[in-house]
Amino acid sequence: MKFNSIITNIRTGFIFTLVLLMLVFLAFLKYSHMEHIKQTSNHYATLQHHLKSNRLREHEIIEYLEPLNFKPVSNHRKILDNAEEKIGGRGFELVDYEDDFYLLIHTPHFRVLFKDLNTYEKNYYGHILFGVLFIAFIFMYLWTIKALEPLKALKEEIQRFAHGDLDINCRSNKKDEIAQLANEFDNAVKKIALLISSRQLFLRTVMHELKTPIAKGRIVSELIDDEKQKSRLIIIFEKLNYQINDFAKIEEIVSNNYTVNMYRCSLKSIIDKSFEMLMLDNKENINIQSNSDKTINADMELIALAIKNLIDNALKYSLDTKVSIVVGEDKIDFISIGEKLPKPLEKYYKPFHNDTKSKNHGMGLGIYIVHSILEMHDMKLEYTYQDKQNIFSIVYFR
């Protein structure tokens, strides 16, 4: 049971109040029954006073009480042994057996038991009041739960929105506070959807427009006679084209529009793919240590992009521009000499976190992209700092 839930708390409060109301009603029933017994006993005491004053014998008592709807009972032992004594007086006892009253007259010379056949009027106003309160209480509970039902629907819509579904509708025609909250959230979602749509349109337009001059530059570079310059230009344009494709992929990931293509692939092929994305002129600064033929279930393009970002960051911030990659059975470590991160790793999960005063600052998207990709794979990014080395680790569970 979730006690931090509003509906659960309301339900618990109603149950507690209902139990308390029933206990009060049971106490009232007991009190009413005792009052009824007391009034009946007073009536019996009057009869006993008459019998005692006139010193009636056993047969005279029977003759006196029979016309008053009292029936003599012969089986004293069965009733008296199992009856509950209610009120006793001098010379008489009032007992209850199987919801019937019995009057026991006893003297030093005889005992006689009578069954009371009279009907005594009871007060049922308390029962009626409890019934009305109970019905009103249940109606109030159902009305409250019904009034809170839009909260459940709103929660489901918010969960859909949190998972990237912008096509939600929370609007309500009601006038209560929940409806106002739902309408305000719906307005916010529409504005966010418009902003995201505008951003996607802008980015896609820019990337599309950039691809044309890059393609033309790539073609023109083929016409250069100097092979050295030609090779450099081709590498530059290919690197620009890779970066445009990476930006497009990143935009899809951030917008939750990317469909993950999971399949079994080796870590070696993933690392090779990341090197291909880096397009480094000099790979001598990267040292790979691997004694494992480990394969994982992953989207190769995405994991390679994550590794590419970690290598790129390690090279950029390393004091000796070197990075070691250690491939293990359960994780990959990216080790470089450098200063310790000034903030906890979780702070870098947010985009555009970088301090622009840093000489090597970028857009602050590297760790954010890596974290987003690993989340899609149920993997984890860890960070440790020891012996003046930054160690970023991709921990894979599959």
C-alpha cells in the first residue's frame, strides 16, 4: 500500500472514520439495550413488590401472572444454566435466553420461572440515524474518489509525456482545481511540442543545407592535382559529413525519435566503428588493452557513438593527449591523465553544462549523449579518479 498516495490516504481516512462510526454505533446499541432492560426490570420490580406485599403462594402467583402474559416454564435448569442474568432484585431475577425475557420468582419455600410473552416497544431512532449517516458517508466517499479520478488520467498522460510522447491531450471542460491544473499542463505540453518541432525543423534544415556544400566540396577536392592536399581535403569533408550524420542521430536520440536496432556484436567491432567515426590522423596516442572476445547485445551505431565521445573527451582534456582503453568482461575503462572533474558525474548528464571560460570547452553535450545512449541499452556510466587519472567506465549488463 502506497501511503504517499492521495487516494490511498483518503481511503485509509474513510475506513478509519467508518470503523470509528461503527464502534460508536455498537456502543449506542449496547447502551440502548441496557436502558431497555432497565425499564423492563422496573416493571418486574413493581410486579414483585405486589407479590411480596400480598404474600402470594406459588399457585396464586401463577394465577396472577398468567393473565399478564407470563407463561410458567417447567424446565428451569436448561434455561437458567444457559441464560445471561441481566438484573436481579430482592426475590426475583430477570434473565435473557435466546432473545426472550424470563422472570424468576424465588422465595425460601419455592422457585417459579415465567416466560415473558409481552412485547416491549423499542426505540429505533438510533438505527435510522446510523443508517442515514452510513449512506451519506459512503456517498461522500464515492463522490470524493470520483472527483479525484481525473488525477489518475492526468498522471497517465504525464507519464506518456515523460517517455517522449508529445501527442497527449489533458484538456478538461470542468471548472475545479484539477481541471485547471490539467489545462495548464496541456498548454505547457503544446508549447513544448511547438518548440521541439521548431528546433527539429531548424536543425534538419541546417543539416540539409550543410550537406550540399560538403558534397560539392568533396567532389571539387577530387580535381586537385596535389595528392597530399587532395587527401587532406577529402578527409576534412568526410569528417564534416560524419559530424552532420552524428548530429542528426543525436537529435533523434534527444527527441526520443530513434528506433534502437539491437543485435549481438563484438566489442572489437564497436571500438573499430568508433575509431572510424573519430577519423583521427594519429592513433598512436590511443592504447587498447583487450584480452576478451566479449560480445554484447546493442545498437552498434549508438554504442560506437558513445565510445567515440568518451575517447574524444579523454583526448581533449588529457594532460599528455593520451588515452588508454581497457576492455574487460563486464566494463570498458577509458583512462587518461588529467584534473579531477569539479562536479559529480550526475551534473554532466545535463546538456550544455560546460563552463565557457575553459579553454577546451565544448558544447557540454559529450557526457549527456553518452548517458542517454547507455540508458537506452540498460547500461551504466561510472567515474573514478585515482593516481591523477580520470577513469570513465561503461558497465554493460547484457
